[in-house]
Amino acid sequence: MKLVVTIAEVAEMLGISLNHAYDMANTGQIPSIKLGRRIMIPVEALNKLLECEMEVGQRGKTTCNEL
């Protein structure tokens, strides 16, 4: 199992455009790290973000601050 994925892989997984995925990573909406010149997304952090976003929708929370 991969520990990190590329922005392109995240865009495909989430069904969003590559530009939108880069924008989300650059603004901190998607947790990211730089490895050399590449921006990579830790899979565990992405999973936690998605779980939190599901809770926001289901429980009426306002944000996912714990990330």
C-alpha cells in the first residue's frame, strides 16, 4: 500500500480537476507535503480528512479542525 499519492491520483480519486486539486493542496484544504519538487498527499491524512468531512455532513459539525 502506498503511503503517499500524487496530486493527479488524488484528483482522480475525488473526481475533481487537476487544477482544483492543486489549489486545494496549496491552500491547505488537502494536507500535503513536498518531496523535492513534487507535492504529495499522505494517504492516511487524506483518509482522516474524508472521514471528518463525512462527520461534518452527518453530525452538523462546522469544521474539521483536528487535522
